[in-house]
Amino acid sequence: MVEEPLTSLSPLLLIFVFSVTAIKSVDFHCRSNNTAHYTIEISTKELIVRRGQSFLLTLNMTQPFNATDTLVLTVETGRSPGTQWCVVFESNDAFSVLGMVTLSVTPPADAPVGKYSLSANTGRGKTPLGTLVVLFNPWCSDDWVFLPDERERQEYVLNEQGTIYVGTEYYPRPRDWIFGQFEEDMVDICLKILDVNPKHTKDPADDVSARCNPIYVSRVISAMINSNGDHGVLTGRWDGIYNDGERPDSWLGSVRILRKWYKTSCRPVKYGQCWVFAGVMCTVMRFFGIPCRVVTNFQSAHDTHNNLTIDYYHGENGAQPRDSGDSVWNYHVWVEGWMKRPDLKKGNSYDGWQVLDPTPQEKSEGVFCCGPAPVAAILQGDTNLKYDVPFVFAEVNADIVKWMVRANGSKIKMNSDSKKVGKSISTKAVGYNRRTDLTNNYKHAEGKNLSSVRKTSSIFYCFLNQETKIKSGQDIHLKLKLCNRDRTNRTMSIYINAQGMRYTGVPVSHILNTVQEKMLLSGQGLQFFSHSISYS
């Protein structure tokens, strides 16, 4: 007979009590259990299970059961195990003859993830029996990471290969990435990431207890993938100098990075940029069982002043003499993790995909991490929520404001663009090696800009167009459309300034600075001025 389990508030210590004599051996049924728990790709020798789902455990006794004997079977994690969860078994004649018993054990759906030790106590001391690893369970409806669609579970939890998009909004370029979350040594590596995080160092018991919460765990992972302020995995670098490490574009996947970090006693690996940080985080998230996908935002704003504008300052000759700290990256890569958000007290409105960004841009509650920020909240502009929703909202919605700085230091607002940021937000399609556009998940469809069709009363106006889309290694061809509505002809001074720029929007080199004059005839409508910038 099996009694009902006692209520558990913090299942750090699971205890099963039996009337038996002694245990000779334990069969963890690793192959069959791991197959049922979708962890067979990780190991056939170590028991790795998902919470909220049963697994089998067979105890082989040294002799037939004695009703007067007792044994306590303990499963615990962390340094200070707490509340107990008990099941009581009574022996019967069948078990006495066979001398073994097979148990069906179910970790609670809110059990902390991590490595547990299994031991037995027969009254003559504690005998270690082995270990098991418990992960989140997107197949369990009671788990906060439950993902209903099986095809999405196959893609966002089990797929070890993927695609990260880089390039430009006009030419999104797929970059293959090997996540490798089921390599066998990922167990020790990913658990080590949690164990060396500063919160665990400060209060191990509190940290281990909090690992029941995917919101907490994903935020810790976001902080630990970068090395700013902790023993994180990767050091970022954007200045092009990589002599003492490896170029960010040399990495083909996460496994070599994570192994190098682990084998060098948690020394940060040099170097990464946004797509590398995101790729590594996706690996760790998928290992722990949190559904995760890599997302690229083209024309991504970095708003350092929290004012939802990206300010650019140009001199009278067109050059950028002043850095506001704001920038627009050609692209920026983060991840989305799937989980419930009951902490927001908004019903289930903001459950689902959450933005998490391990690239160290700004601090969040004193730590270089970002998220989880609900994608649905970003879409609705509900920015008064945890975590970091205003920052991510600005990445996809900020206005670009350009200022001209005069010689005397005064500045004039030249123009504002509300449509440049947040383009072609991309991820790999479920089950296919093609791009899926997520822009409508983040932004409402932009209405027609009426200001662009209203007649203007200005005497002069101009439009700058690229005659062809810019491709790497080719000349740039520009066409300036000018119109003179005055009654007299006018001579225009046209300043052309070109600067090299990193994908993060930071100017790095001077290319061209020239001024040309053009006579604008009165009453001639649109007049054209063309100019080419040579690649060489």
C-alpha cells in the first residue's frame, strides 16, 4: 500500500520510507528513463529526468523483507536541504520472495533543477546510492515552461543545430550554429554556470531553492554568459583587436566555448559579440529544458539615456564629431525563452516568449543582464514591468533624431525618423532552415505616414536615395533629389561625408569628405545630383 505524499513547500529533500532490511544495489534504468524524458542524447549512463514526470527506480535487497526493518531513501540537492516530501511503502509477500522493488518516482513540477544525491539510511548509517539530474519539463502542463506544440518542443528544446541571422535588413544572412546542448559534458558545464554565479556564492541555500523558477534561472544564465562582474563564460570585444584571443566570427558553435571556459577553471573565453553570446545562452537554456530560440533585430537601437530616442550629432560638413552614447546597430541578437510570468500578476497575458539578452550593454538591478521581458508587453508598450521592458522596447521602437552642431556649439534639430528602428526581426523557422519574421510580435503594423504625402510649403526640399542596395565589396551609388520652389535660381552647397562604421553603429574610419556646388533652376521640379563612393 502506498500513502499519498505529504504537501511540500520547498522540495529540496525528498524522502521515501520503506519497511525493508538493506539495499544491495540500485538500478536507475538510465536508458529507458532518459528515453522517456528526452535526455537519452545526453547520457545513457547518468539518470537525467524532467520534473513533473515519473521515472522508475529498482532496489535490489540483500535478503527478503522484514516488516520490523526500516529504511529511509533520501534525494537532496544543495548544501542545506529543507522541507521533506514523503511516500510510505508497506512490504508484501510478493516483494519478500523477489527481494527487490521497483518504484515510480515523480519529482514535483516545481522542484529546483540541478543535481540530486540519492542515499539510503537503514538505521546503521547513511549509504550513498548515486546521483540524478532534474531539469525543467516543457512536456509537463504543470511546469512553468510547458510548451504545448510538439513541433516547437522538437525545435526549441531538442534541436542541437540552428541558424543565427546577421547582415542587414535588406540582406539577412544565415549563419549556421551548433548548439550541442546534449553533449555529455554539458551536464557538468551548465550546472557549473549556476554554481559559480554570485547569488549562489552569497547565499547557496537561497539560490538553490530559487532554481525551481525559470524566471530566476534564465536571468542568472543571462548574467553568466558574459564575464562582466562575475566568472562568466565570454568576454565581449568590438574594437577589432583580438590578438590575445579568438575572433568572434571564428566560432561555429557553443560547445568549444563552454568546454574551454570549464577546463580553464571558469576563466572567461575571449572573444564574443552579440550572436556568440546569444548562441551560447541558447545552448544552456535548451540544456536546462527552457524552450529557447535565437532572435535577430535588424536596425537595433541602443538607447543609453532611456528617453526612447537615438540622438546623432553631425557637424556642418556632415561628419559626426560627437558621440551621444546612443547607437543603432546593423543588427543585434538576443534570445527568447518560453515561460509563464505569474510574477507580473497580469493573468496569462504576458506568458510565453520572453526576451533575454546576455550581451553586456546596460546593467539591470546592478548586473549586466537583460530580461526576461515579455514580448507581448513590448508589443503593447507596457513598459512598467519586470524585467528591462523599456530597454528592449527602445531597441525596436526608438526614434532616430539627427542634430547639426554649429561651430559655436549650438545645435539644430534636422530631422526625426520613427520608422528606421526594429526591422526584419528574425529567427529560424520551426522544422526548416529558413527565416521566420517575428516583427509583428514586437511591433504593431505601422500606418501610412501622412506627413510624407502632405504638400510641403518649403522653398527647398531634398531626398537622398541609394540607387541600388548596398552590397559588401561594391561601390555605393547615391542619388540626391532636389527641388527649388523659389522664383530665382539658387546655388546649393552639397556636403558629402562618408565614414566607416561597425555593426554596432560606432564610427571608426574616415572615408570621404567633399563639398560640391549645384545650380538649382527655378520652377524645374525635381532635379538630380548623383555621386558614387568607390569601394577601393
